[in-house]
Amino acid sequence: MSYSSWFQTHGEKHKAIMDKLTHLSDDEVIAYFRFENMVEKEPDFCPLYKDHKKCHDMKELNCYLCACPNFRFDDEGFKKVEEKPSTPPAT
Ligand code: SF4
């Protein structure tokens, strides 16, 4: 899975969740996207949820703004892969 295809799919899943939370306030929506709640209520949102594994080691991880360019998944799953350094344009 390339980053761009993951980004597209992830955005669509995010919109589907938002569409069903229209009755909540902004603060309640943000609270809904807390990692622990999302693992329970939206297990298909992120492949890391099934192992209850956070992408960042932080106590209060919120998945609302997830689209971190640090994530790169290989084609066999969701293993993080290293970005190759870009080559500067020829002059
Ligand atoms: S913030 Fe991390 S745990 Fe949450 S959806 Fe994004 S990658 Fe998954």
C-alpha cells in the first residue's frame, strides 16, 4: 500500500465516521477520536488497532488528525518502511 492510497482510503474512513457523529459538538468529536475509544468503536479505522498498538508512544494519542507523513506502509501489510532520501534535481 502506497502512502497516497493509504491516505485516500483513510480519508474516506474518516469521513464515514464524521458523517455519523454530526450530533456531537467539536469537543465530543475530538474525544471520540481518542485512541482508546477508536480501538473499541472503530476497529477498522487503523490497522494498528487490532494489536492495540499506538503509532506514537504518547499517553493521549488522538487519531483525528492522523495523516502523519512519517507513516509508510509496505505492500505486505503495515510495516513501517524507511523513506529513501530524495535526489536533488539536476542543475
Ligand atoms: S494516529 Fe496512529 S493509531 Fe491513530 S489512526 Fe493514525 S496511525 Fe492509527
